[in-house]
Amino acid sequence: MKKVKITQVRSKIGHPERQKRTLEALGLKRIRHTVEHDATPQIMGMVEKVKHLVKFEEV
């Protein structure tokens, strides 16, 4: 299965609680923190919801 590298590039301060929890569920803790996940539909849906806070690339 394809892998996706996700990096938080913007702060979660001032954003809705739901988006903060989505970042936590992805495993992102701070700006410039990077995690790697399988590119499942669930993960890609989470990335889509916070795409203004993260950048992602396929590995």
C-alpha cells in the first residue's frame, strides 16, 4: 500500500476543536512534525479536512 508523509506547517491555535483533534489523531504534535501513514481513504479524508494546516506527499 502507498505511504503518505504528512507535515504540520501551520499552527492549530485559533482553529476549531474538531480540526485540532484531527491533527492529534494523525499523530501531529507541533509545527514541522512529520508522520508517515498508509494512504487509506480514512487517512486521506483526515488530511483533506486539515489541508490548510499540513502538507503531504506520497512516498
